[in-house]
Amino acid sequence: MISEKMQEALNEQVNKEFYSAYMYLAMSAYCDTIGLPGFSSWMRLQFEEESLHVTKMFDYILDQGGQIHLKPIEEPPKAYGTPLEVFETTLEHEQYVTRLIHKLMGLAVEEQDYATQTFLQWYITEQVEEESNVNNVVAPLRMVGDDKGGLMMIDQQLAQRLPPLPIAPK
Ligand code: FEO
């Protein structure tokens, strides 16, 4: 069982995870249009990863006897600037999501909601990985600057990203 306040906060986070998925899908399209298929594929897989974040939280709310409240999803931008700016926006977004997850954990601690604390621990660990993955792309992008050859090499590396593993069944 979860409190009504926690139910609303988790539903709000479902909406934010949907937005993340939506934004990465928009970024995937954008990268494709600027001729970077590897970037586009990486973003497409990031979209899939975010979709898993959505359904994991959705299932938890239902498992706790809560109600699902699906809200409208904000429209993401269509264009994201240079390849470096695409990943800087991604990093800023993931840092924002980390703050949201920490705030949720704060509420779970305040309410002595131990089940939700255990559940959210997965997202806290996941955010460390998400930020690290993005930092691992931002750093080489900063290094290559405007060098087209360097950019093409990064594009090829990003194309190697594997699809996310399915989240373990409950
Ligand atoms: Fe669901 Fe990228 O955080």
C-alpha cells in the first residue's frame, strides 16, 4: 500500500519518464536528419530504455493497489543544435531526472514507506549509470570539436550500442 501523496508523486514521475522517452525519440529523428545514423540509433535505444523505466514504475503503482493517472506528455523540441549540444542537453536532462528520483526517495523516507524506498533504489542506481553513459559520450565529443573525421568515428561507436536488457520479472 502507498499513500495518496506517493501515488500522485509516482504518477508524476511516470509522466517525466514518458517525456524522457519522447525527447530521445525526437533526438533520434533529429540526429538522423543531420546525417548521424549512429547517434540516431543510440537515441532510439535510449527511447527504449526510458520506455522500460515507464512500465516498471507503472507496474509498481498497480502492485501497490494504486491508481494510474496518465497525464498529457509535454512536446519535446524538434531541433537540438550541434552533436555536442545534443549530448549536453541529454546530460542536463539526466541530471534533472536524478534530482526528481532523489526527491521521490526523500518523500518515501519522510513517509517511512520502506517498500517504495527499496523500489526507488533501482532508479537511483540506474541514474548513476545513465549519467555515466552520457558523460562517456560528452567527453570525446568535446575533444574532437569540429573535426569531421572524429565525429564520424564517434558516430560509428554509438552505432554499436546494444538494446537494453529486459527488466527482470517481479
Ligand atoms: Fe529514466 Fe533516463 O531516466
